[in-house]
Amino acid sequence: MVFPRALAKFNRHVTNPAANVLAGRVPPFGIIVHKGRKSGRAYRTPVWVFDVDGEFRVALTYGPGADWVKNVTAARGFDLEWKGRTVSLVDAEVVRDPSVSWAPPGVRQVLHGIDAEHYLRARPAV
């Protein structure tokens, strides 16, 4: 039960602007900065992000078909605002993990509850 599209629309117009106040500064929230693959327009998408063994993993609460996911995987990278700094990430790819074993226990329960079994993995640019 990945979040429905109606909720995505509400979040885009109401929740995301409010989340941008904390996202990028307070973990586990981060902001993915990316460009539209067709429009070239700049976007800022608040996400749940975790540093796991030097890689960054982003919970795909709307599933792997979300436009922002398509944008960053097509570009193979993006910038992440996280803990008050900007990190350039490369080799962005979607990974399926039905057990959600990569996530911290409390987050894992939430992700299981919404059937969010995919995450985005990327590593810092060298």
C-alpha cells in the first residue's frame, strides 16, 4: 500500500513546503535537489534519508515510479541537503528489499506498514 496519488498531491502543495523547514537540517529528513528529465526545471523533494555504511539510502514511500525517482536515476546522481550540508551523490539506483532490513527498526515498521519495499541507493561523489 504505497501512498496513494491523492496524498502525493496534498503533500506536494501542503506538507512538503512545511517539511522544507526541517528537511536538510534534522535527520532523518533530507532534501533531494534534482532537475526534471524533460523540463530541466529544478526541484527540491523532502525525503527520509539514512547513511548506511557510507552509502545514502532514501525510503521510497511513493514507490519507484515517482517522478523524482525517475529524474535522479536518469541523471544517475543528485545533490542531497542533509545535516546542514550539501552532498553530491552518484550512481543512484533503485533497490527492492521486502524485509526493509537497511532501515532502522522504528522506520522499518512504518515502511512495512505502507509496503514501501524499495529504496534509492547512492554514494558520495569522489
